[in-house]
Amino acid sequence: MANEATKTATLSIDGEAEPIELPVYQGAEGPNVIDVGKLTAQGYFTYDPGFVSTASCDSDITYIDGDQGILLHRGYPIEQLAEHSNHLELCYLLLNGELPSTEENERFVSTIKNHTMVHEQLRRFYSGFRRDAHPMAIMCGVTGALSAFYHDSLDIDDSEHRRITAHRLIAKIPTIAAMSYKYSTGQPFIYPRNDLSYAENFLQMMFATPCEDYEVSPTIAKAMDRIFLLHADHEQNASTSTVRLAGSTGANPFACIAAGIAALWGPAHGGANEAVLNMLDEIGSVKNIDKYIKKAKDKDDPFRIMGFGHRVYKNYDPRAKVMQQTCHEVLEELGVEDDPILEMAQALEKIALEDEYFVEKRLYPNVDFYSGIILKAIGIPVEMFTVIFATGRTPGWIAHWNEMISGPYKIGRPRQLYKGATKRDYEPLANR
Ligand code: CMC
């Protein structure tokens, strides 16, 4: 549906006679946006490095109120979804806009389960990687390679092809993820088991071996499912925007998701969960926390408290609250009463939340602060943490890609404030 202006913004520029009128649109929630699209025709671009004040698209999928610490998926608060729903139901909601009926839910779960296996030929890709390759490197490569396997569903203008691709990606990413772990340990790949839930199946592909089944604890499976659910979508973050940008060229969805995985890898984004654990290891003991808080506040020191701060949340990340509670449940189930890492994380959180620097800059724990502690307790190696984030985020990426492709869209093409050399003539080599 075309946007309708509710107000008009007037932009006057020094020395120009006519002010420029710009339409203002109102969203269902959140701040109004000024449509600057027609500024180009007036000889201007807007300038907003890092897209701090720029909405890049319309979307119906997820809403975040960063000041209040609110996260809604299709209108449903994340806390309610975490308590009453599960990851696959949220996948359905993100993709379709509404919660499924019992029958729709059964059909969706069964469809996902029936797409969990990957083409046998895909296994060969793994042997091209070194055993010590980072699993995110493998994820980028193997997910991108899926486009070479599913020629039957690559017509992005066909909604049925898009639907099948969404199902394939949600179903196969955990298999690809678990295979990247198995490859690093030298153990044989474990096939998916369709009698298990999404999270249970992932855990068994990670931890079973051909000689021994993996007994999945219900608490651990619930925690795993919650981790996937809490990461499922987060509106126009860096990786989702990357997926949209790649998709806006008409690139195939597997390539777009591979681009999203690559963008997620960085420590400022999905790589933060791995970085939190590495940071806690480096801090080593509660008695060193003050020293590291000082380092984080020192402008000449690049050190940051990983798992703290967020571009949008200027309040406690609602996902971090659920994560903290899950963390306690998991450690209790595993009988880990005095976990030194958790003890350090809690002490660090307490000190940072009271410290003037963090209070003034409104830096709160984010989703990654506690997820790493849970994953470590479950036995997932640190290098796999961002892979787990990617697995959880896949439905969000694909829902955004599908939303964009289903409506009118343009190729994403930002402009720039050019500061380089002005026009000059080429000087032959002999004269330089
Ligand atoms: N520790 C210490 N200082 C910080 C931190 C931190 N974790 N985060 C931000 N700051 C300071 C920063 O130095 C800056 O100070 P000043 O205004 O004096 O220059 C101010 O707070 C604003 O920071 P910014 O980098 O301009 O803010 P941003 O919105 O561009 O960055 C962020 C957001 C998440 C990249 C940043 O907070 C950060 O690097 N956090 C640590 C990494 C992390 O936990 N990332 C996971 C994000 S949540 C998962 C996801 O959605 O990907």
C-alpha cells in the first residue's frame, strides 16, 4: 500500500528562494518519517552515515521501541512469545503475519521436518575446508552453495518458489550448522531425525555419534529453542539490511542469506556472543573487573564491554532479560551452582549498570550477554555461538527478503558525500 502523508516538513536552505516540501508518514508505532526521496531532483542528498536516522524500507514484521525496551513480532511482545510459543511457530508468524491454527501449525512443522536433509553432494563441500576453519566461514560458503542445488525454485517472482525456499532454508540451516561443527571435530556427520523437535534435532546432530545416541534433556532443548526464538528477527539490523540490499539486485535467496551470514559474523553484531565469552576469559576473575571497566571507558583504548550497548535499545534489551532467566534454569538443570563465568558476568553487569559512564550513555546488557553462558553450559563450543545466532536469525532474514520481493522495490543504491580529488588531467608516467 502506498504511504499517505499525514503532515508536511518544510526544508529551507540558506540562499535558496523556494523551501522544499517533504511528505511525512506515520507508522503504526514509532516515530514519523520524512520522505526525502524527492530531494535528489532538487540537487541534494541526505547524509546519515551508519543509517542512524534513516528508515530504509516499510515493514510489517517487527517493531522495536528502544527507549522502552519493547520488541514486538507482528505485534506480539517477545516476552509472551518466549513464554508461550516456540521457534517454529514464530517462524510461521514472521513469514505469514499471523499465528498458525492447529492444522496450519502441524502442516508447517511437518513441512520443515521434511526438508531437513541436505543433498548428499553438499557434504563434499566440507572437505574443501581446513578442519580448523571458523564455522561461520563454512556457513557462508555452504549456504551460498545451496543456490547451485535448487534450480527448481529460484524464480524470485514466483511466490510458490519463494515459499519453498523459505522452508528449505529454515529446515536446512541447522543441518548445515551442525555439520560445520562435526567437520571441525573430525566426527562423522549425523543425519537429521524427523521424530524430534527443531531444537532437539539440532542438539542430536551436534552431539550424537554413530556409536551413541544423544539423550536430549527437555530443559536444554527448551533453552536451545528459546535461543533460536530470541534471535529470530530484529527489524533492519546490519545483517537483515544486507540481505535486503543483496536481494534488491534480484540475487537468489540463498546468496542473499549467505551475505546476511557474512554481515552477522562481525563482533559488533552476531559475533558479540563469541566475543563475550572470550572477554570473560580474558578478564579471568571478578577482582579484575574494575580494571576492564576502566579500559572500556578509556577513549584511547579500543576495548569495549562485549554484550553491552545497542544501536536501538537505550534500555535493557528485553531479550537479555529472558536470556538471563533461561541461563539460571539451564545452570540449575546441569547442576552448575558456582559457575565462575556466570559469577563474573553477573558482577560485571552489576558494576556496569551502576557506573556513571554506562548509565549516562544508556549502555545496557544486550541479547548476547547471557546467550554465550547458556551455550557454553550446554557444551556448544565458542566458535559455534555466532552460527547459532545465524540459525535463529534465518527466518527473520527470509521474511524480510520475501516482504521486499513481494512488494514494489528498487535496487538499494545509497549515495555519498564525495570528498576526493576534483577533476584533474592524467599525467603521463614520464612526467610524474
Ligand atoms: N563498552 C564501552 N563503551 C561503549 C560500548 C561498550 N560495549 N558500546 C558503546 N559504547 C560507547 C561508545 O564508545 C560511544 O561513546 P562516545 O559517545 O563517547 O564516543 C557511545 O557508547 C555510543 O557508541 P556507538 O559505538 O557510537 O554506538 P552504536 O549505536 O554505533 O553501536 C554497538 C552499537 C552494539 C555496536 C556498540 O554498543 C558495541 O560495540 N557493543 C559491543 C558489541 C555488542 O555487544 N554487540 C551486540 C549487539 S546486540 C546483538 C545484535 O543485534 O547484533
